[in-house]
Amino acid sequence: MTKLACVFPGQGAQSVGMGADLFDNYEIARGTFVEMDSIAGRSLSTLCFVGPEEELKRTINTQPTILAVSLAAWRCYESAGGRRPDFVAGHSLGEFSALVASGVLTLDSAVGLVDKRAQLMEVCPIGAMSAVINLAPEALEKCCADVRSASPDNIVVIANFNTREQLVISGSPAAVAAAGDAAKAAGAKVIPLPVGGAFHSPLMDSAAREFSAELTKYLFVDASIPVVQNCDAKVATAAAEIKNKLSKQMPSSVRWCESVEYMLSQGVDTFIEIGPGKALAGMIKKIDRSAKVFNIFDGASLKATLEALVGAVSVK
């Protein structure tokens, strides 16, 4: 039998109205939103369904709301008898949804950890990020290394390896601009991203240390579904290993392309992106056009995915 992976999106997937269709039509989704609102002590569901957009875009709100929509969609998939995945993975923030899906974290723990993570990232040092398109990772790394070698104050790294041709650089604003100029000179398209922080760069080291201390307060259990983690694109099931790698996630690169390639190498040929947006599905198709990719973000996409994979739909 071919293998299946369920993957969960990260920050940037948000949009006003996300999750509303699931809430309106599925009891298990309504229950998930109500439960998460109660745990968070505020109405994440209102932010999801009606915004406003400016508030939804704030990191402190974006991260827990994407978690809420992703887990509501996951529970709908599970309750309908969706096929159990052979692997789970998430893009940055999405790793927390994956850890709930694999049984490593409870819903309460995930909300608490994501709230803390979002708070730390909201107030992280001023930084910049830019998407870099159509430049090989090795060539972009040379651009970054040349900028770093010019001054110890120049901090710039590849933060996201989304595909072989879709990368993101992160670091101090001047260094990111300089590396972006070098990438353009090498033939790349460079798009500054609307963020104020240098996520997944050494500028997150202080926040990562504080988050690591927060992790010690939470119980992790061994994964019932193998988890492919961001920081090294390797699979883990042991609770201690998963927690250790999660503590390194904030300042480490998101090795998404390698994560997908690892799952492909293990026989995965079908991926379901569970949560708002279709960004991961697009990335997976660019990594391997032969992969079968589905999305679950509302009732119609849930039904279409279930009909394609299990031939029946029964969700309450």
C-alpha cells in the first residue's frame, strides 16, 4: 500500500473567514473552537471568522488561530474515518498541529505553547525577511556568507528551504537587503516580506532560550504517528527527542523541502494539507509533480478529499 502524510500550515496561511464553514456545518469543529476559546481565554474563533484582518495578521493572534483551524479540520478528518497517516509534519508553527495529531501534545498544551511562542515572536528583535525565487540554495548561501563575512554585525541566513527554487532569507535588515541585492545580481527574484522580525535566524536565540524553558513545564509523550520535524528534516517518535528538537526550531531553518523529500523517499505518494490555505500543497507539487496532493480547509474540500481517498463521507 502506498503511504500517506498529513501536513499542517504555518504563519502566512491565515485569512479572515477561515474555519467558519467547518464551524457552521460540523459539530466536532464547533466543539474544537469552543474548547480552544476556553483554553486560550479569548475568542480565537471570532478572530478566525470575522477578523479584523489587521488583528488577525498580528503574530500573537495569527499563530493560535491557525492552530485552531488546523486542529478543527484534523478532527473532522479523523471523525469521518479518514485514513491514518504514516507521517505527520508541519511548516514552522504547523509542527504544533502535527504534534497534537500524533498524540505528543494535548490540545491544552499546544494552545499554551503556541501562545507563549507567539508572544515571544511578537516582541522579537527588529529584523527582516525576503523570499528568494529561482536561485539554488548553494548559490543563495554564498550570497549570505559573503554578506556575513563583511561584518560581524551582518546577520543573514536561509530561514526557509521551501522548495529547491523557493527560499526565504532572514536576519538584520541591512544584511537581508545586501544578500537580496546579491541574489538579484545572480538572477533571482527577491520579494521583501511584510514581517518585522527575523524568524528562524540567530536573532531568535534569546526567544528560543526562553521558549526552551517554557517547554520544561509541559508533558510530551511518544508519538503514535512518526513526526518529521523542521530543524533537521528527520523523523522522530520519542518524546524527549521531539521536545529537544522543538526547542531548536525558532532559530533554526525550516527544512521543508528536505522534509517532503524524506517522506517521498519512505514511500509517501499522497499528502493532505490540513488547515487554512494551499501553500504547502503548492510547495509539494513543485518538489515532486507526481505526488498526489489534497487540502482540507472547509466542508467542500473535506468531502472531496474523503471521497477521493476512502470513497465515503460521514462527518457530524
